[in-house]
Amino acid sequence: MKPHMICHMICSLDGRILQSRWRPDSYKPGDLFEDLHDRLSGDAWIVGRVTGQEFAKGEHYPDSDQVFPREHWFARREADAFGVVLDEQAKIVWGRGDIGGDPIVVVLTRAVSDSHLAGLRSDGVSYIFAGQDRIDLRAVPEILAEELGVKTLLVEGGGTANGEFLRAGLIDEISMAFCPAIDGAAGAPSLFHSGEEDAEASAPLAGLALTHHEVLPGGEVWLRYKVENVGGA
């Protein structure tokens, strides 16, 4: 059964998510994102490759003569939470096995090289396969539920990954904190973003229902919405 999927982000008043561009400079969200993340109590969180790359410490996986079956592999199956990263082109060289204590699980395609799989195993990074040469987003939450018992999955960016999950009809809830800051210029991704190839694609939304609103100590406003997807997707 698919996990309950919550897209959780903080953003500026104009819906942008690159904090380095926010003004005024005096506003700092501090641990706001992490604090709300903890309140949502997810079993796992998932991000795209660009966001995942920010946590990587390695530079190169050496060539390997080993051959591995294209089967899910787990360094650990027990944890309070797992950090899941979409890496369709197998570009991230981790040099670590966890992020903040959460074991890393990489989502790959079966087109990945054996040398990359050897590198992941040497780092203690778990991996799952979801697709032949393109990641099948719909398969990912199902695999996480079946293999790791994930019941609540937090979708946490970047904007492109959020948008892909939204357009796939997989988001069940949105958790967003509007911060007292503004980007105010073109070029930064929004909460839900797309590339040019998806610019005309619409999310299959049938309705949004506000379930929680809270003014936070720093002047932020935390909103939670239940998402109704067309066809109950």
C-alpha cells in the first residue's frame, strides 16, 4: 500500500525556495524546516538529485570488475527514518552512508553501471530500482512501503522533484510554511516547479482542504492542506 505522502517545504511569500535569494538579509529561518519536519513524524523523506548532491562528500567511484544483479540492496532495514534520493543518472558519489543519522536509500534505474553499485555498497548506501532507464515515480513509494515498511513519506524538494510527484498524482498532503521574506526576481524554482518539457502539464488536483494553520514565533505561517487527486490517485 502506498505511503501517505506529504510535500513539506518552507518558502518565501512569493513561493520561492532558494533561501540565499530571500530578502531582507536580516531574516533567518534557522531550524524552522527541521523543526516542522520532526513534527510531521515521517518514516522516510525523499528529495531529488540536485538536493541530494548537496549532502554528498565523495568525488569518484573507482572502476570495478564486480557484477551485481539488478535487485534492491539494503545496508540497513531498521531505522527511525530513511533519507531517499532520486538519482536517475547515478551521478551522486556519496562518501557517507547516512544524512543526519538517517540511512541513505538511492533510487536508481537498471541502466546504472556495476562500478557505481560497487561504490554505493562500499559507502553503505542502500539502493532500489524503479525503472529501466527512467525512474518510475509511481513505483518508488510502493517499493519503500513493501521493503522498509514506510507509512509516511515526506517529499522535500527541490521544486522540480516536488512538481513531478504532484503531477503524478502522488501527493496526499501539503505542509508549507510561508516565511516573512521575498525573493522578488525571476530564475528561482518555486515550491512546485517544472522544466520546459512539463511546462504545459497540469497537476491532477480535484481539491485542496485546509486542515491546519498556525502562526509561528518568527512570523511564519504554517499551513497544511489535504490533497484530493482526480480519480483518488
